[in-house]
Amino acid sequence: MSEIVANALSSSSSSYLRSAMHQPVQWLPWGPEAFERALAEDKPVLLDVGAVWCHWCHVMDRESYEDAETAALINEHFIAVKVDRDERPDVDTRYQAAVAAISGQGGWPLTAFLTPDGRPYFGGTYFPPEERYGRPSFRRVLMTMAASYQNQRDDVFESASSVMEAIEQGETFSGAMSDLERDGAGIALLHRMMDSALKQFDPVHGGFGSEPKFLHPGAITMLTDAASRGEANAAQCAEAVLTTLKKMARGGVYDQLGGGFHRYSVDERWIVPHFEKMSCDNSEMLRSYCHAFQTFADAECAAATRGIVQWMDEWLCDREQGGFFASQDADQSLDDDGNYFTWSRAEAAEVLTPEELKFAEVYYDIGAVGDMRHDVSRNVLFRPMTLEKAAEHAGVDATLAPMMLKMVRGKLYQARLKRPMPLIDRTLYTGWNAMCISAFVTAGRALQMPKAIAFAKKSLDRVLGAALQDGAVSHVVAYADKVHATKVSGVLDDYVFLAEACLDVWEACGEQAYYLAAEQIAETLLRRFYDGRGGGFYDTPSDAAELIGALITRRKPIQDAPTPAGNPAAAMLLLRLHELSGKQVYRDNAQETLETFAGIVEHFGLYAATFALALGRLSRPPVQVVIVGDGEEAARLELIALTPFAVNRTVIRVKPEQMDALPPALMETVAKMPRVDGVYTLVCSGMTCHPPIRDVEELITALQA
């Protein structure tokens, strides 16, 4: 038996790359060495982009890259490069655009064929080992692409040039709006974007559009903000928000036992999901449910909020050091498809008493015939009816139903914990950690969970200590399994979300160091990412050293995918900083960024929701609420100040001794107000503040003014 020799990925830090180190393919990591070798050997590059949580990536690994004959073809004809899309989003986004231009769609695994200088000339996603699903076999694709490179070199290079042009044209924006603040142009555009979202709303099942259905937290928050303002379409916005959030929380896309959201639903009813769970999806859904609870005081929104926090706390939190892990895989092995999360009726019967099973069959829709195509006996747990109706159908006393549910859920969850669990990727990415930190702060304040705020603060301290140096941000805080950390430069999202997290934690605790860190990051952001000629932010630094292949193209992300897009998120950050610091450059660059894309943003529909939120902040006067003091009285005033959610409202909690360390513009405003003893609130709009407020009713009146 021949000895298995590790390939070059054995020295990688990424969990995904390390999982392929014993494959017979002679993989190289992305970098100059791979492309220098391709040039030296005059071979095309096979690029595989995937992720540790990606089911079909694992399938293609097993079927093709772990097959000795297929690997021999690859090693003979190609230089093989494997990329972790979570570790290198800059590489992924560009080659996704390339493959979409070639085949009409992207996704993972991404399979691309490149010239030795990194330009793509063909690509697709998953290719099976034999011809099926209407796709050619991977070996046929390999041989065709190798032959094309050797025998039709001119055609290959012409195709590569055309694809590069398509990538560059896709990032060329025209139709800038000269002044969003003139004659209410910004508000008018915002209303058109909200109307577009409402037209796509599914009033029966919630969500937007048809199957497959994605979570769209940005659109939900946009409509929540609109609903809180009492405008003409407020009731319609409220219906869209609450129907969507409740249907999702009752569906299989939400983990009914463990809490947290799977990535998306393959059906319009939110029943059958793709089972991977991402920290970035759950952080944004956590904020959406919090904002809805703040606005509508809905108990189901509060319960879902606590469920997401519970799952993240149990499985994604590094409790010892702080920080949030990246993701949980969909499957424990390639032989299942969400089996860890699904149940046959027989499995449920082994765990529950006959009475409990009868209740569970109704409440969680557990039947002999389930929901999964690969195994029709398996059920995705979801809630088709209320607890009261389930009790009635199951013949359970309504007063005992909550206890029955607690018993059933507890037994099923404990039984599930004994199953082999899908992998948790314990890598800590800067941008995703920042999003989770902001979400935990939001949840902690809205539902008065001080432990969530404390963990967010602890996590931020770790991220700042590991990923911020002289204003520069790195993309990775720490890798899984304490392997050697590869230095990966931060992208636009890392800078923006980390600065936002600093402001969110500062607002909750009043410690000046976090505000100063946000400003430091923002200054680097403007210096290294801002396009002073064309407006807007590039996703990679202007001084980036590694410009291989498609990385030479410059991108200005405007589309949520599904994390908030970098440009409108950057504009939101700068608007927040301008309101606090008074530095006009922040507002000018924020406005210019939004105006750069205003002429084309409506074409992105739901995927431009972050733009709409930033536009709302630009177009409406800021409201700043400063709560001075500590204890239960201050907590009560803080809760009122956060209600309802409003994108242009900042709520800052400080101790009396922190008042002299407020940011300059805010300090100048509040300095005009008298200092009083005890707990009080200052409500400021523009350069004026109400006199100190102690009474809850008076605070409500001031916020409504």
C-alpha cells in the first residue's frame, strides 16, 4: 500500500484547505508561487473555490479530487489552486463574477480554468464524475480545457480577455445622482425602494419572491424602520415584517430545537433549508428580530431573538477568550443531507412517550412521510400551528401544553446531541466577528441581557488586540485548532464592520477608547479604500501588493450578498461618526458614496436594502439620546429610548464621570445643558437638546417630537 503524501496545503491555516491536504491532487494555495509555476510549465490553472460548510464542495472533493485517476489528469495538465472563500473573499467575488459571465450563474464549489497569469477562460460550479444532472463529466471538462489551452491558444486568450472585460464592466457604475438632499430626492428614492420590496412580499408565507427563499435581513430592517415612522404605508410595512419574521421563526429554516437560522430555504414555505449555519446570517437575523421587537413589542420576535443568542452562545462563542466562530457545516458526512437536524417518526418515538409523541407529531409536523427528497422518512421540524391548536389536536390540556412542549423539545434536543455533530469552523474572521459583536450589543440592550453585552465587549477587545495594528485591520483574528496564522489583509467589510462594532460597544458602555478606535479605523478606511476621483469605496486597499489575475480589477460593492454591502455600510459608518465628531469630511464622503450609486441602485431591488438604510440616515436629521447614570432607572430609560427602532437615532449610555469624554460634536451640544444629579436623559436633534429628562412619559413625548 502506497504512502499517502500531504500536498502543499498541509502548511495552510484554513480548515477548508487543510481538509484537502491528503488529496492526491497536487494542490497549491493561492499566491505568486502557483502562477509562477503555471508560467514556467506553460500549463493552465485549475481553480477550486469552496468553503468548509459547503455540502457540494465536499461531494466534489470525494467524487473527483480524492479519485486517483482524476487527480492524475489534473496533475499532468494543470496547476491546481484551492481557495477558501471565507479566507479570501476578494478572490472569490471576482471569480464568481467571471463564472457568472461565462455560465450565467455562480456558487460553490466554484470551478474555473485560468490562463497562467490568472485570467479565467472557462468555469462552472459542481461537475459530477459522470455525465448527469444535465452537466458534463468533470474528466471530460478537464480534458477539453487542457486541449483547448494547448491547441487553441488564441481562442483561449481571447475568451479570457472577454471575461476580464465583463468583470470590469460589471463594476462600472453610471447614473450618479448629483444631490440626494435637493428637493427631497433622497426620501423619494427611499420610498421607491421600499415600494419595490413590498411588491415582492409574499403575504401568504412571508419573505420576498418565490423559492428558493433567502433571509433578507436588510430588507426586513428597512421596512421595520419605515413602519416605526407612521407614514402612509406603515401598516403595510409592519405586516410584511411581522409576517415574514413569524413565518421564518415557525419554519424549518429556523432550528426549532437548537435555535439559530440555516442559510436559506429551498421552498417558499420556509420548511426545507440548506442546513449550514453561518455566523454572518445569524448576526443579521438577530438584529432584525431585535429591531422588530423594539418596534412592535412582539413576543415571537423576542423568543426568536433569545433562540439565536442561545445557539450562538452555545456553539459559536469562544467563552474563554472571546470571539465568535465562523460557521457550522450542514452535514456530518457526505452520506447524509441534514440528517443531524432531521427526524424520522421512529427516531422521535424512541425518545418520547406515546403522549409526547402524539403532541410532537402535531406541533412539529412529524409524520411517517417527511420532507427530505433523499430520504422521505426524514422530517424537518417546523411549527404549522400554534401551541394552543396543537394541544387541542393532540388532546392535551391547554394549561399543560407549555410544560409538554418543554419536555418534548428538551428530550429531542438531548437525543440530537448524541448524534455525530457537523463540524464547527472555529476560525474567527474579523468582519463576521464585528457583525456578531454588534448583534449581541443590540440584543443585550433591547432585551436587557447584560451578559450578551459583556461578551460582545470581551470579544471586541480580543479582535482589536489581534486584528488592529496602527489603524490597519487584518481579515483573520484566529484560525481553528490553533494552527499557524496566515496573514491575510482586511477587506472593506472588515474595516467597516469593526468600526461599527466599536461604536456600538461605545454607545452601550461609554468607554472612550472604543470611539477612538472607530475613528482610527475610519481614517485608514478613507486613506486606503476611498476613490477620491470616482466616489465610493473599493473592496480592497488601493495599495494592495498582490494583484494576481482577476485581482487587478477594482470592485465597489453595492449589493447585499447577504451581508450588508461595503459601500452603503461605509456611508452609514461615516454618517454616525460625523454626527458625533462634527468632521465634515465624514459626511461629505458618505454623501458622495451614496450619490455615486443612486442612479442605479433601484436595479438591485431587495439586495440594496443597506443602501436604503444609509440613505434614510443621510436624509433625516439625527436624533441623539444620552442617558446619564447607572442602575435600574437608567436601564428603564434606555429601554424606552431604544423604542421603536429608528435608523437615525443614537442611544448612548454613559456614567456621569464619562460625560467629559464624549466626542467633540456631541460634547459641544450637551455642554449647553445643565448638569444635574442622579439619572437623567438628554434628547438632542441637530445642535439643540431638550432639558434633562427623568420621567419616562416625558422621554416618550420628547422622542415623538
